[in-house]
Amino acid sequence: MTGPITAGIDGADESLAALAWAAREAVRRDVPLRVVHAWKHQPDTAPEVAGRDAQLAWVREGVERAVATVVARHPRLTVTTDVLEGPPAETLLAVAAEAELLVLGSRGHGPVVGFLLGSVGQQVIAGATRPVVLVRADDKPSAEAAGREIVVGQHGDPEDSATALRFGFETAAARHASVRVVRAWTLPPVFAYSPASLSLLDEAGGPEPFEKKALAEAVQPWRDRYPDVPVVEHVEMGSAGQVLLSLAGRAQLVVVGRRAHRTALGARIGSVAHGVLHHADCPVAVVPHD
């Protein structure tokens, strides 16, 4: 990782937790931290802060207070700040393109400034070309120090989850944590099997051994690259979202891949990522496929 870790903040508790998470991660990876507030003038707010200059000054003051807290905790961390005016989603997407990792609060909101992460956050996740981590307001560093795992979802062929696996192993190596790589599977209707797939299943000894073999093949390159990272290969029958959520309680971070789904209504992040983001209590990293 060579670029900065970037935290998008808006003054809400969730974004301040995201800033704290990003700072800790930047220290672990020995990279700079960039703090960005995506700001849009709100002309219909209360009279005492309705003026553009007054709002901007208020925003800058809030950013400075937040950054001062981070600097006090991590005095050797290199931190830069930007207040960028423009449409929040487009601004954050541009910021994400310049970062190795973008960190946001999972339910960010602000009555005067900032972005509503319910809508803007989903646009950023769906369109970002770099990993995006979502952090809840109650996130605590103690979860990172309690021996909890990095849980990574894997599916399909090895290349389908390569970027998520790379991110998961990089993060585990920086934290001296273990990785649990999870492959969920379900039985499709009999007519969905082709003669070739039936032959492969027969050779493997059935669906579960087949899934275990597929997972082992996907994980092996990352075992080789990170030999000091403990790994658990987890195969379980069930929907991917439900299986990942059942393991999130033991995780300090859940990592899911994301392939862009585009419809007439715009980009979608996929049902698995969507479900994990909405229900997991721990931070969640959404990693786009190459």
C-alpha cells in the first residue's frame, strides 16, 4: 500500500469513529492519513449559519477539532486535511480514486453539512475503484486487540475474489491477526448442472468436497504470499450473506468483494455486500473486483 488512507468525515459520531479507525490503520501500515470533508452549501439552514462563509468556517473548525484529536493520539502520523465543495457522492468518488483505501461512517448524517451515507455512501461504494470501509459509531479499538479474525468472503473461481483476499491478507498481516476465508454454497436445481459440472462434482466426491477444494485453490496463493498469517478455511452450506453475518460477531473486520451491477436506476453493490453492510456490527470493507 503506497497511497494515503483517506477518511471522509461530516461531524457525525459515525464519521468520527471512521476517522479514528482510519488513523489506527494508517499507523499500522505506516502511510499518511488524508481527512476530507465533502461539503455542499445548505442555503435553507438556520439563519445564524445560513451564510456560505459562516457555514464554511464552521465546517473547517469542526474538521480541525476532529483532526486535533487524531494528532494527539498519533503524534507521528502524517495528516493532511481538505474541505472540498461539490456534490458529495462525486467528490468522495474522486477522493477514493486517489486513495488506497477510503473510510466512511456507516450512517453519517449532519443537519447542516455533510453527506447522508444511506444514499451517498451506497453511490460511493458502488462506483469506487478502491476498497471502501464502513465503520459504525460504536466501533472501538479493543475489538482489534482482542484476537478477533479478519473474515473474508470467497466465491467462484480464484480470480473472482482475488482482490478481496489480497485486501484481507494485507490487513491481517498489518494487524498480526488471523484470516477466516469463507465460502458459502447452496444446492442449485438438478437441471442447473451441466454434464461437465456433474463430472467435476463426482470426481470431488460430492458438493461439499468440491467447494472445499475450490476454496483451498483460491486461498493457496495468499498462504504462499503471507506465510505468517494464520488461516482458517471455512466452507458452509447456506446463503453467503447469512453465513458471513453469522461469523461477523467474532470478526474485527468483514471483507466482501463487489462487482458493479448496473441497472436503469444506476449502480448496485450486490445483495451480499448490501446485507452485510446493513447488519454487521463490525467494520465492513467492500473491495471492487479488478
